[in-house]
Amino acid sequence: MRFNNILYWVLIIFSQLSCQRDINRGTDFTEESFKENIYLKESVKYENDSLRIENPSSLRFHVDSFLVIQEMNSKRLIKIVDLKSDKVQEIITVGKGPGEMLVPWGIDIVDNRLFIFCGQLGKVIILEPDITRCFKIVDEFRLEEKKTTQFFPLTVNRLVCLSNHGDNSRLTILDGKGKVLEKMGDYPPFLNSNITKGDNNIFQSFISGNKDNGKIIVACKTTDILEIYDINNGMEKRIQGPLGLQISIITEKVGKGIIRHPEPICFTYQNVVSNNAGFWVAYIGYKPKKGVKPSLSDMYPRKIFSFDWKGNQLKRINFDNPILSFDIDWNSMTLYTIEWVTEDPEIRIYNLHDFIK
């Protein structure tokens, strides 16, 4: 069974760790806190003879009716599906030169522009569709923040990333060319903060946001912490749930080096998307057990949590299959997912009109 590279290496590092502490303390919300509990069972499989996805890691919806798929270990790293014509465009080859990347670490869309981020090169490539609906590279640049692991374009002129490993600030704000403008935020609290410092290597997270209200959501990958920021005013709220993990920072030797990680380790939040009303974040909630190899199903979410920008819990959305990635067409209220069905990934389409008023 296929793994994407990012989760594969995370699994290698953490598969021998276990959640040993009581995790039922300190929650701001639980899974029962959500006002609505929805089971999405009816979907349509998207089929296209020209599209083959083998090792996808991310899916995004482009407002001009495109699906953008990020692939790992492929000759072409980005596949773009034109939902109007079913035409498939494959772009971005592996390399270090112009128009190339080693591994895409994230894809996001602002207005009509597609932003692709390569963390290994600290590089962003921007594409736009032309009059024939083919995407062309219109810009590329390297970030001044060299060692960030997560990037998000809030607007074309205001970019957000996790600050460098070891930086005292949680987020870095950049201009449209990747130059640092300012930093903001601190790190989630942990039990042994008096003897060690937090950084973004420990609190690795996903980022999303909305340009209309300037809000940013940061969802931690291995703790159950969500942080809401304002682009102008810094962090507004930090909420924890549904596990209430009491975290310590552990330093361990790995080969000739060391690795620092939160303890207990749990795989919590993944893919997050947002609009001006709030944000949706996929939740895993898997606690590794020493000596037990998790299945692929364990490592991917089957739930999505919906919040407003005040952090209020709105909807818990449940799925039959593990979700690799998802995105929403907010205009038509259509949910697009990549799901593991038996042994293969499939694109599934859900109509949300009956659930979202």
C-alpha cells in the first residue's frame, strides 16, 4: 500500500512512541461539543480516463473550475484537471532549476493564481491560467525565511509561513516576493517550558486563512491545538481539543543527531481550509502504540471539524473512508476529497447544500 513521503517519514520517526499520559484534561471542546453531527455517505466518484493519480498528497479547488492535485514521486509533480473539459495538464518537473522543484510541500490558490511551495528549496512557483485555460508560470522566488516547513499565501502581497526552526516567533509575514516583513505569535504551552524552548520543528502545523477578514488558522499536526490569528493584530485565540494533551518536550538521540518532539505523540490535525465565515480542519486522533504498526487508515482522517472564526464548534462531519485531502467550492457548496477506497485513491464529490444553510 502506498504512502506519501511526508507521512511516511513522520511514521518512521514516531512509530515507536506511545501516548502514555492521561489525555482527558485541559480541553476547550470535545467531539460532542459540535452543534451538528453529519455523516456524508452519498458522493459521486470523479472519473477521467486521462487522469491517473498514484501517490497524491494534496487537493485544491480553483475557482475557475479546476482541481489541482499534488503528487509525490512523479515525473510531473502537479496535475490540474479542468472540470469544464476534463482536460488534464501535468506540470512542474523534478529538479533545482527554473520552473522545477524537488518535492511540493503545499499548493494554495489566491484569486486566479496557483502558489506551489517547495520546502527543500525554500521556493515558491506561481502559475496562472491563460486564455486557453492552460496554466503558465508567471513568477518564482525563494523565501527569505529559509527553513520554514509550511507556507500560505493570504493575499498575493501578504504571505504567511511558519518561522524558522529555533525562532522565538510562531509565524512570519512576508511580502509578495518572499521578503520578511514581521513576525508574530508564540508557541503552545508545555509542561517543561522552564527547561526547554518550543519551536516550529516541534509544533509543526498546517496554515490556512481568509483574505477578506485577514484571519489565519494554524492547526498543529501532533498536538490537539488550534490557533486563530489576525494578520494585523497577532494571535486572537488558542483552543485545545478534543484530547486535552498535556505536553512535554522530549529530546532523543537519533543516530549521530538528536530530535525534539512533543510527548505524548498523537497524530491530530491535517488539511485545513477556510473562508470568511470560518474554517474546516481534518482530524485524525490516532495515538501510536509501541510495537504496533499503524495501518494507512489509522494515519488519515475520517472526520472534519467546522468552526467559526471565534473558535465556536459548528459541525462534525464523518466519512466512511480515510481522507488524504479535501477542499471546498464555497460558491456551489461542493466538497471535493481524495479518499482511500480499498487499495487506491479516488476523487469524491459531495453536495453540501442539504447540510450547510
